[in-house]
Amino acid sequence: MPGFQSPLRYPGGKRKLANFIKLLLRSNDLLDGEYAEVYAGGAAVALELLFERYVSHIHINDYDPGIYAFWYSAVHETDALCQRIWDVEVKMDEWYRQREIHEQLHSGEEIARLDAALATFFLNRANRSGIISGGVIGGKQQTGEWGIGARFNKPELVRRIEKIGRERNRISVTRNDGVVFLREVVSTLPARSFTYLDPPYYVKGQQMLYANYYKPEDHRKVAELVSNLGIPWMVSYDDVKEIRSLYIAHRSQDYDIHYSAQKRYRGREVAFFSDDLNVPDVDDPARINGRSFRHLEFELTA
Ligand SMILES: C[S@@+](CC[C@H](N)C(=O)[O-])C[C@H]1O[C@@H](n2cnc3c(N)ncnc32)[C@H](O)[C@@H]1O
């Protein structure tokens, strides 16, 4: 697959929407502006936009302490993090050690940032589908077809992190609740900015994939704040009636997203857009391949 791949694996990662978001930026005179991801996770879209020079600065926010530690260290302590990755042994006894550190972090203990970053990265790369709280690839006895190291190609992963580190002046990393981030950061961005929100899914069950700090009331608060933002935005969600009713006043487009987390999962998602946006007319925002992307982009610039 062309383009930049995030060092973090994310089930349901939104990289498939990257081409659509590039078209959105281009059709709304938002190129070279700032871009904020409120629920960044693997931040795949943000990084692709930055490396391909669609935007000049990205703001990556995630409330999960491990995900935050990883991004902070990747951006600001790049060499130290890469050294830790070179040094760590990708073996089962190390997996137990890293899992322990990760559990301590999530139970509120103070963990040195690089330790938190490494534990998060280690489990994300060693576990099935990147699910931090899930099982290790190959099982604890390591009898599976693939082993713990199957997704742990150190030279390639270090290369990706070093590339991120070289762009540190154009990347801001924060750990705020989404609502706070919208109020305190997004609302202060220059007019030529765009924000993308990919909140935790509304329906429980999906939430096994990553930390979920949201109740229905919080989703409502996000919708309210987003509707009053001063800059253009897009929000994506699982397609359920509760969410549709929160965003009823806005345009929407639904699409299929499929990923394998344990078993193959296929789900319907829906995106909503701020009223000021020209929304590109495409059949499926999650499936714009390289060829049709170049064609659509050419039409917009011609
Ligand atoms: C659906 S995932 C985002 C996936 C991301 N778009 C990607 O492509 O990798 C949601 C993310 O929101 C984070 N999160 C959960 N609750 C949050 C909150 N209240 N504020 C900010 N981030 C939160 C989770 O840690 C998770 O990384």
C-alpha cells in the first residue's frame, strides 16, 4: 500500500478515508493549513496529510495515557524511543513484563513516559490486531502459525518513527479529553484549519478495541460543541440512530468499513460535515483508490 503507514496498528483505523479528506481539503481551500485529530489513535490520516504536504501542522490528541506517551516520545524523544525498541527482546517473558507496565499505567500509577510509550508500542505490535488488551500473536504457548514477532519488523518501525521525529516542529501532541481539546485547542486554531473527529464508537462491544471514556451524554456534548465550531469539521461514527439524531442538522454520508479484529468485521459507518464545507461527490469515501483519487484531484485543480 502506498503512502505513510503509522507505527501503531489500529483496528478500524481511518487511513482508508485519507484520500477523501485530501479531496475535502482541496475543494475547500484548506491546503497548507492546520489539521487537528481529536481522537487520534494511530493518527494515520494526520501523518499522511503532513508527509504529503497537504497540511502544514498537525495536532494529535488522545486521552489514553499509553497512546499519548507513545506519540509524545515518538515526536520529542525519538532517538531514546528508537533505542528502546532496538534493545527490547520480542519474547514472551518480555510480553508479560510490558503488559504489567501497561496495567500499572492504566490503574493510575506513575510510569516514566518512555516506559509507558514502549509498553504501549510493544503490546500494539505483539498482540492480535493490535488490540492492547487482547492476546499475543501465536498464543501464550507460541504454538500458532505466526509468532509474537510477526508484526515487529524493527528496522521498518524505527524508520517510521524517525521520519515522524524529523517533523517534530510541525506536530503537536496533547492528552486531553476530546471535549476539553475542542474547547481549548481547536477553538483557537487559525481560520484555515480543519478538524477530524473519530470518537469511540457509540455502541458498546466495539469498545473492546480501545479505551472508552464516553457515555451517551458525552457524545451529546461533543455534537453540541462541534456544531458550534468556528472551523470546518468532519465527524465519523458507527452508523446508529442515536448518533444520527445527534447530528440530524448536518449533511451525512454513510460507507462500509471492514477490518479484522479476531474475526472479520464489517460495519457501517457514517460521516457528518460542517455546513460550510463543499463535500466531494463520491460513491464511497472509504474506497477511493489511487487512480480515481488522482483523477478526482486533477478535476478539482483543472
Ligand atoms: C476510534 S479510535 C480512533 C482511531 C483513529 N482515527 C485511527 O485511525 O487510528 C478512538 C480513540 O479515541 C481515544 N479516546 C477515547 N476516549 C477519549 C476521550 N474522551 N478523549 C480523547 N480521546 C479519547 C482512544 O484512546 C482511541 O485511541
